[in-house]
Amino acid sequence: MRFSLPSPALFQRLIQSAFLILCLYTGWKFHHFVLWMTGQSAIQVSRPPSVEAFLPIAALMGLRRLVESGVWDVVHPAGLAIFLAALGMALLVRKGFCGYVCPVGLVSGLLNRLGRALKLSKVPGRWIDILLSAPKYVLLAFFLYTVFVGMDLRAVEQFASSPYNFVADARMLGFFLEPSALTLMILAGLAAFGVFLRSAWCRYLCPYGALLGLLSWAGPVRVRRDKDACVQCGRCSASCPGGIAVHLKEDVRSPECVGCMRCQSVCPVPGCVTLRAGGREVPFWSIGLGCVFLLLAAWLLADSQGLWHQNLPEGMLRMLYRQAL
């Protein structure tokens, strides 16, 4: 029996789903850890370090501190390791973190599919698209300026040692478990936004994705279209979740490209749309497996150096969790 690879779309969904299951398991385990820490459960549960992946601001603070002082964040060590891995992905495998790892990217893709099925999903014109993209870059500039310019090292260290930072993970859990009416209304609005505009959250609002997209410009991996072989059918552009006009480009270096390779899978001309690394063609699954490899490498390296698990006094954390919750 001959083994055949899944399509790029199915391959992406399989990896995204695996990471979603991991995120749900992490959330479930962390919830029971918090119950134990706050005295609501007698069952002892260890804290899952990967919960820190949901604390990008703390990771950005940790990166600033690491760059200036060489000190690794001891409060959210795994968060810093995951953040560095995501930056590495952007440089090596385009915006693969957004396309294969981030659970919000999966939700955004499902909303996009719903919008297409209802014939509601649209890609705005160039100038409207640029205008709508401005908020995520404004947010990114605000965070980068605040952390790397507006705050000195002393202020960063004060934040790192503040009670709020110690229990940021528990506060984040509370946001998911007990959302306010306003939060639910905002989430519903964002969901509707994603149905009507293709990949709206990722393309227009996410500052994390904006940072990774800008870094991907400097990477060696890109999608290449053979203009001589192209028949201008437009299928590649129509299938692109980032709304990129692939049929008008030779090299796709757009910060919205997540390397999903749907453009390649729908192209009727073999070899017209290819994935390139340093000028050489590579298989479509390189992006997804590259993301998995880099995350595993970051975890193994950080864990081997004692930079993965949070090693803080249990009594102090128990007191802070009880005060915060």
C-alpha cells in the first residue's frame, strides 16, 4: 500500500488540532493546580509550564531583561522560551506559529470557512486593507516602545517581582472561566468580524502576529510563483487565508503569509507555485514540521538548562494566589 501525504489544508488542521488539544489539556491541568493552591481541592497537581504561552507581555518583559542584564525570567521561564521559539519560527519558517501553533489561528480559519460557506467572507480593497491593518501595528509599536524605551531596567525588574506578575496566569484563567457580559459581547463582535472579513483577527488586530510577520520578511523561506507558467486563474489568491494576491507576485514575502501552502494545492499548473528556502524548493510540510521541531527543541533545551519549570517558594505562591482569587 502506497502512503500518500494529506493535503496542505488537512496537514495544517491536524497540527493545529494537536496544539489545540495540548492547550485545552494545559488549561484543564492549570485549573486544578489553582484549585489546589487556593485550598479548594485536596488533590495536589503540578503546575504546567506551558500555560505561560498565554502571557506574551510577560515574555516580552522577560526578553528585555534578558537582553540587557543576561538574567532569565524565573517567574515565567517557559513563557520566555516559547516566545523565543516563536521569534525563531518567524525567521526560519515564515509566520508558521500563527498558521500551525496558535489556537486563535485555528478559530480564525474556522470562522473564515463559515463566512465562505455563507458567501459572506470578503477581502477588502488594498487601501481599506492597509487602513484596517493599522491597529495591530499601532499596538505593536506601543508595546515595543513601552517595554524597550519607556521603561528602564529597574522598572522592568519591579514588574517582574510584582504580585500581579506572579499571578498573571491565574488572572488569565479567570478571564476564560468567568468572562463578563462585556467580554462576551466583544468576543461575539470579533467572531462576526472574522465571518465577514477573511482572517480578520490575525490580519487586522493581533500585535503578536504583526511582530512575527515583520520578522518573517527577513527569513529565507518564501512562496514563489513562476510567472511564465502561471495561467492567471486566480485560484491561489482566492484560497489564501491572508488575502494575499499571490497571482500578482513572483515572491510572496507578505507579513500575512503563514506558509499554509493552500495556494500550491489549488494551482492547476504543476510546479508553478512552490515553497523555496534559500532558492531551493522544499516540500509544503516543511513549515508545519519546522514549527513542531523548533518548539520541541526550545522545550528540551530550556528544560535541560533548568529554564523551563518555575521554581518559586510554594508558600509564597499559595498566599499570592489566594489573595488574587
